[in-house]
Amino acid sequence: MNRHSLVVSWLRPWRAIVALLLGLTVSGCAVRLDAGQLGVPVTMASPAGQPASGEAFRVTSRATFGFFGLISLGQPSLEKALATQLLDGREVADLKVKVRSRWSDVLFTALTLGLIVPRSVTYEGVVVPR
């Protein structure tokens, strides 16, 4: 056996392990939003040409997952974040949900070897009176 074939045979299992770990890191981390639990009407988009008028909001919460994102350890709550704004028959219009990993989230995931995976969840929208 020559030197090149020894290096290639040594790298083969590592490539499979890296591919498996990359697959696990992108396979999980689903954030669930159930607008029915808010207790007020929610729309994801206003009719064309009619932007929603009201009080705009932007709330960032944290979602935490375990074991490469396969297990949910903590989900953000839109109803808790907007509890004081959704009184007196108001509704949410133009709701946007963005889930992202900040550099600190990626660093923390790497330091824990994927056992804890934090995500930043940002809710944006408009609170309008009915």
C-alpha cells in the first residue's frame, strides 16, 4: 500500500462522520406557531394595496433545541410577548416570523457539540383595532 491510499482510507470514515453531523445539524429546529392560541384574529398579509394601519411591533425571543435540533427544549411565546397589546378586541395583521442563528448561537452550538442549539425568533407585525 502506498502513502496516498493510506491517507484516503483514513479519511473515508471521517467524511462519513462529518456528513452525518452536518445532516443532523440542519434536520431539526422547527419553531411552531399556532395563531389559534393567541385568542385574536391573525393575518399573515394584508390585501394588496391596503397596508395595515396600527401599532407596529417587533419582538425577539429565544428557542432552544437539544441533540442537534431534534428535541425542543423551549419555544418562544408570541401570546406572552404581546399580552398587553392584544387587549380590547385588537388583532394582529401582517405577521412575519423570522428564525435565525446569530454568531453567538452558532458558537454556543459548537462549544456544546450540538447538544444545545439556540435560535433567535423574531415576530414582526401590526396590532390593529377591530
